[in-house]
Amino acid sequence: ASADMCVHRYTYKLLLCTLGCAVPITAARYSRSAVLTHATAAAATVAISRRAAALPPPDLLAKAPLAPQQLREQAAVLYTPPPVKGTSTPDQIGLAEHLSRSGAKFYGAYWCGFCLKQRAMFGAGGSRRLPYVECAEGGYQADAALCEARRVTGYPSWEIGGKLYSGMKSLPELQRLSGFNPAVQFPAPEPPLPPPPPPPGGFKPPEVETVSTSYTVALAKHLRSSGAVFYGAHWCRFCGLQRSLFGREAARQLPYVECAADGFGSEATRCRAAPEVRAYPSWSIGGKFYSGYLPLQELAKLSGFMPPAAPPAATPAEGLGIDFGSAPPVQRAADEGCELPSRGVDGGAAAGPGGGAAPGCK
């Protein structure tokens, strides 16, 4: 993978960052668009688009004519990449159309910050003409099977002339690889800023400011004693939200493993040894892996935790508009949680953070 791509490992279940991330990040800011699809509404040829990652309002689902309760509960939230701003030049549009006509493919994920930068090189008009393939399972019109079949291991990736090229490419590079009109002169890209050096010992995750309860402390201790593992990265936003669910005291009890090579107490080698860890946060519970931000009730159920009393109602995750305590099941995805950092998990320049993390984080 390269320093300008969002990396992930084998396909297990793209959460990535489910709400997590398979890849930054340096905690980049994400923009989210959610496309709400409903089986009954689709049959009626009604498409509902919503800005932000929000669950379908209950009153909206209730209005679906003759919709069985089962279908109402299957309403899903799908995510689209952030919109590109800026006017396209004729040459940018021409290159995008040439890539599409020639059979090239641009593999990416809606939560990937470098994918957004790649699309931005073409401007708003050109980006809409790109042969884009959404690889994140939580994304709109996703084709994760195709991405897996093409052995796409990082985003963005380009398939041109039957060959796969990983990482973000400049317009001149795409022009050369695809055989686009050599008479066109694209401006040279600006060199990226060098990443900041890590502090002594590495970067620490942000401090948790929420207050723990007896329930969250007991759950955190149970997860540790039962052998569960919480894989994350200091730059992953959804990892921070996951820890915040437990509160300051309980977060210290979590079986947390830092996967970023420049993170404090990094165990990057351990993370690499687990191919299922392709997004952050990821959980290993009872020998099974679960990608993404998980509510307390779900963690308790998966780990077999028996609380002394019923847990308090979950509060909506900050900035998501989703109440995990009372909402119906949804497809979680990396969202703007985490994009890949400019450094690889092994500490050097990224070999080749929602998932995606995604979010998305990886």
C-alpha cells in the first residue's frame, strides 16, 4: 500500500470502521450523505435521500402503505461518498470520460479520505464521470464482491489495462497509464505535507471525558477477563466514540490494542497477525471478529455478560444522530469515522482512518 491510500486486509465483514474505519487516518473530517432505502418504498418507485447518517424516522416507516412489519424493520442506511466541489476543466472531464470508455475501474470506499482527494482532482463534473466502484459494504450501490475478486487491498485503487495500481494517482499518471491524449498538459500536483513526528512513546488516544457507571465498569472488566480484544488506532474517531461509551474509568479497563505503528504502546505486529482486523474499531469476542462501533448491549450479548441490573438507555452517539438503544437494526458502516493515516501500520510509509472505516478506520 502507499502513503496515499486507505488500507485494509482480507474481506471478513466491512464495517469498517460497520461504523468503524478501515482506514486514516489522521482524524480527517468526513462529510456524510445517507441514502435511505426501503423495500416497500422502492416498489413504489419512491427514492428518499437524506443528508447525514440518520435512521429512518418512525413516522416515515409507518406511512409505508401495507408494508409488513418485517419490511419496516429492514430499512437500511446506505452511505454515499462526500460530494466534490469545484468546477471541472474540459481536460479533467475528458480524462474521466476516457477512463470510463477504456474500461478502467476506480475502486474506493465512501469513508476513504484519499478517495475523496482522488475524486477532487477531477472537479465536480469530472468526478461524476469516473468509473467508480464502491467497495464498502455499507455504501450505496456497493459491489464488494467485485473488489474482492480483483484482490483490491487498499483504497483508492485503479484497474487500467488489466493491471491493478494501488494508491492515489496524479492526473498526469492516469493520463500516461490510460493512454489519454498526450497533448493535454495537466498541472503538476502539489507535494503532500510531511506527517508530524510522533511524541516520545507515540501518540495516545484522546482522553475520555464521559463518566463511567457501575454497569460499564463491570462490562469492561468482563470483556478483559473473558479474553476479548478491542483493536483500534489513536487516530480513529469511532474508536474514541467506542471508548466514550464506557466512560473514563471503564475505558482504562478495556482490553485495548493499539494498532497504529506510531501509537503509544503500539502492538502493530499483533494486529497484522490477525487478518480479520481490516478496520477499526474491531472486536475479537469468543473467537469471532466483529468490525465496527458496537453498542454496550451488543457487546454484553456477544460476550455473555450478565449485568446485575438492566443497563441505562444508550445515548445517541455524538454527531451520528443514531440512538443505538432504541433504534431498529441498521447496516453500520465506516462513515466519516476514520480514514487511513499517511503512515502504514508497520510504522514506515504506508505500504500501499472508517472502512472503513470509515470509516472508514484502517
